Amino acid sequence: MTQGLNWRTALLLTVPPLLWAGNAVVGRLVRDDIPPFTLNFLRWVVAFAILLPLAGWVLRRSGGMWAYWRRFAVLGLFGVGLYNTLQYLALKTSTALNVTLVASSMPLWMLALGTLFFDTRVSRPQLIGAGLSMTGVVVVLTRGDWHELMALRLVTGDVFMLAATFCWALYSWLLTRRAEPDAIRNDWAAFLLAQVTMGLVWSGLFTAGEWALTDAHIQWSGGLLAALVFVAVGPAVLAYRCWGLGIQKAGPAMAGFFTNLTPLFAALMSSAFLGELPQAYHGLAFALIVAGIMVSSRR
């Protein structure tokens, strides 16, 4: 049962968008050094190595994971195997503006899936909040110039990102279904390790296909190694921990609004890396996104 939104839960749900923004920036930087499927696979291999000392007991025959392998196979498919793979793939063929704009549909996917399959009613404040938050995202993406929005055209990468957004929304709702033993559910490292274990099977299959069917290659460097460590520790382990805990406390529909902070953080990070100062539209976008979260949280 969810507990609603308070400042602690809001902080938990703000950490993942911040780390995911960093993931998008880093993924864009290394897109020419490593194939997208391989990047996702190696990312979770490192995450697996981090989690193993913390919760290796879950992999034992008596740990409880194998009795619920179907559950973790599904979570691993959508949360580990597909979401970031599709996002990295989208960045290969689409602009960052298009990809992030498509991802801003997350709250709508959350509300739609909750209504259709998880017996959740959509309230008027949630609809208004979704509109405010998405308006804030559009302000960031267009840099306050609405003419850029009118010039957008969907390409293959946008379709990949749309699929990724759907996968993450479904994964988030599936987290609310408690099917696994309490010993696993109450141990965040064990719960995530079980998902990563099964997700690596899916991601490994996707990566094998990538190397068999394309001219995949890796250009190793210190920067690429640092990028792998970052995307494994931050956007993977820490972000997934905070996201899962936040969903348990606030629910997927509410958590979905926080994902719209990702493009704002990404814009600020890009400005920092490029040496550009924040603009007035960043403040406007932040106000709209936060207003959307506050309005949608009203009972």
C-alpha cells in the first residue's frame, strides 16, 4: 500500500532523474565508442559485480529467486534488458531533442497502464499535473522557442524511445505486484540482483545478436571505462534502488511525474559541460514541472 508523497519520498524520486540525466549525457558521449546493446550489457555486468557481495545468497537454491524465476525474468526483461538498450539505440538514430520529448510521455503511459490493467483511477489533479509537467519539459526541449517544436519530425529513434518509455512504465507497475518472498522483497540488493541476473540473460542474447548481425566494435579508452563505472553505479544500482523504494511509498502514477525532471537535469548538465549559463526558460520549466508534481499529489 502506498503512503503518499512527502519530502523524503520526493527526494527519493528526484535522485533517479538526476542520475538518469547523467546516463543520457554519458551515453551520448560514448555512442561512437561502443554499440548500444553491448553498452547496456556491460553496464549490468558491472552492476551484478557490485550487488553480488551484498546479496549473493539470493542466487542459492534455497534463496527463493529460482522458485519465482518467471517473475524476475519479466522484470529483468523490461527493466534491465529492454529499457536502456532501446534508449541507447534511440540516441544512435534520433536527436536528443526528439528522444527526450518522446520520453516526456511517461506520466501518460503510467496513468494509462494503471487504468487499463492495474485497477487505478485517474483523478483530475493527475491529468492537470501531467499537462503542467509535460509543458515544462517542452519548454526545456524547445529552449523557450515554440518554432522548434513545430519543426520536429519522428524518425526511427523516436519509435525506439517510445517503446522504451512503455517498457519502463510497465516495469514500474509490475514492481507493485508482490509475488516474491518477503526475504527478497525487503532486501533491496537481493531484489535488484534477482532482476539483474535474469536481465543479463536477455541483454546477453540481444548483445550476441548485435555482434552476429552488425559490424559491432569497441574502442576502449580510460574515458569509456569511467563511463561504464558511472552508468553501473549511479543510473543502475543507486537509481533503481531509489526508484523502487519511491514507488513502494508513492505509487507508480505519482512516480511517473518525477521522470519529467530528467530532461531539465540533462539540460543543466549539458549547459555545465558546455560552459553555458542557465537561461530564464530553465527556471520556468522547473516551476512548471514542480507545479505538476504538487498538483498531481493532491488528494
